[in-house]
Amino acid sequence: MQTVINRICFVLFAISYVWGIVLYNIIGLELIDEALIACMTLFFLYVMFRKSQWEINKVFLIVLGIFMFYMIYSFSIQSNTKVAIVSDFLIQMKPYLAFFCMYQLRPVISEKQKKLLNQIALVCWFLLLPIGIYGFNNHMNFVRIIGHPTNYVGAVVATALMYFFTSEGTKFNKLIFIGLLSIGILSGRSKFYGFFVLALAVILYFNDIKRLKLNIKTVVTGLLIVAAMLFVAREKIQLYLTPVISGDVEFDYIARLALYATSYSLFQDFFPFGCGFASFGTYYSGVYYSNIYPEYGLDGVWGLSKSYSSFISDTYYPSLAQFGVVGVALFLLFWVYIVHKGLTFNFSKKNMHYFLIILCISGFLLIENIAEAAFTSNKGAFMMLFLGYVFANLSGDKKETDIQMVEDGEK
């Protein structure tokens, strides 16, 4: 059974990378991420029902319980229509299903599969390189080929991480990873500059488990890294934190500013559980136009009106107002869980480069969510699937190490 699990998870993961990230916007494969996560979820349920004992991750059950609570809560306050609430519920659950289903299935990637993915990643990189060069000369060139520079960034980051995941994690592999990642600079996106600084720090400095200890040196280094990230992304940060909107600001920026500003009010007005599913900052809150927008004067903002709502789901963090301050705390706790779990697994140098991947994926999603709903998009689905695949292999390595330690102790 495990052999079947390994093969199916590998196929779904490879398809998610090639068709769900690299070619997603080039060919226009809408809904493929939802289809792949649905297949992963159905396969997970099939495997669970085939087993005599149901060993389900406790955190997964907690997450499911939290989402069910919020759906009932949304029905009770009538945050939107029932169809809108259920639809938004499924979209918000998507990244968590991707992570936990992959992690729970515990697929182990073989050396042959690693080699194949490594080669695919390099081929995809050579496809992305000319697109980056072409788009660097003119922002609209990205739009014509891949939809938006952020889509290019997502494909580049996924490709570089794919290469690193399927490598041995040597110093040479780290340099290749940095080289593959560097073409993302061609996108001209300040968010990528911030992530690139983070990736350099993670790969070149936090590559030793000893440097992850909480001490003065680590804290100072961390603060310097944050300062460097803020510096390279200072223009975008100033834009989102500046209360005055000048005539030079683009319309999409105005929409994001309005969403951020209004979310603060929603946290206060709908304390502590938020305004509910499909009510604010999500795709279905625009499709089934939420009453929140006219009530808070957002229906007159370009991109947030009922007739043109394209920018309602253009960023992620404001949508956390749907879950209130409790939801924000739970969201942060989830990422604490991810990092802590990675540290727990990674007690040997053998898997240090897996932990570096965990840090890079987490950092990428947290940064991208500032000005894009990356977490619930195709990029978020793939990155969370990727995260689950890394955790599954870390878990397998940990079990092998535990067995070896017991055998050595008996000797």
C-alpha cells in the first residue's frame, strides 16, 4: 500500500508543480489547483478507510474543527448567502487540506523520483529564463506571457526550491539554488527582493542547527536580516503604510489600502470572531457581493465595487478580518507549529536542507500575502503541498533515525 501512496503522491506533486505553477498562467489552466487538491483529499480518505486504525494528525482535526466552527458562526450571523459561505469555506480550507493530506499520507520520495524532479526543474528554469529577460525590458511583456510578474516570481521560487529539495543539500547545491532563484530579480517586484534577502540568510547563515539557538547573536542576526528585507522592500511598505493617497498612486494600490484600512475597523466591530466567511477580502465576497462593502463605503472604490470587484481578493491579510482577532492568533499559531515541528524533526545534519526549505516556503507565503492572496491561490496550494511533502519525508527520516538509535543502544 505504501508503494502505491508514494507513486500517487509523487504524480500529484509533479503535476501540481508543472501544470499548477509553471504553466498555470502561460496556458491558462484555471481550477487545476482545486482539482488536484480534491484528488489528494479523496485519495487521503480512501487510504484512511482502507486502514484498520485511523491515525489522524491531532492538529489536522483541530484545524477542521476550527473551520467548522467558523462556518456555523457565519451561518448564524448571516455573513453572506449559504452558497457563498460554503464556497469560501472550501477555498480557505484548500491550503490546509493540501498540507495535512500530503503530510498524513507520509509518502517517501525515491532517488529515482528525485532525479526526475530535479531534471524537470532545470528544464522549467530554462523556460523561465527568457521570459524573465523579455519581461525585464517591459512590465507588460510579463502580462502578455504569464499574466503578472508575481506569477513569474512564484514559478521561479517553486523551481529553485524544487531543485534544492531534490539535491543533496551540499554547498554547491546551495549556490546553484541561489543562482536559480536570482532570475526572480528580473520581475522587478520589491516583495521578491525581500524574499531573496531572506533566502540568502537562510541558506548561507542558518544552515547550521547550532545557529538556530535562541541567544543574543541569533536575535541580532535576525534583526539585521529583517532590517535588510525592509530596506529592499521599503517603497512598497511605505505605500501601504502611508495614510495619504496621492494622485500618482495606481488604482490597484488604492484598493489594497482601502482593504487594509477597513480590516482594522472590522476587527474591532466584529470582535472576537470576525465578520464570517465570504464577507470581506475574498473572491466569493465579491462574486456574492457582501453587504460589508457598501456599509463601510468601499462600493465606490475602484476595483471594490459591485460592478467591478476584481481587486477584492487582491491581498490576503485583510481577509483575516473574517476570522477576527481569534482567527489571526490561530493563523500565527499554525506557522509557529510549522517551524517548531520542523525543528523537532530536524535534529540531525542529514536533513538540515529540508528545514531550510520549510523556512523558505513559510517566508515566501508570509511575504507574498502582503499584496496578494497567495495563500489561497494556486501558488499557495502548491507551496502547502510542497510543505507537506517535505514534512512527510522528514518524518520518515526521523523514524529511521529512531530505529537506528534503538538498535545501537541494544548493541
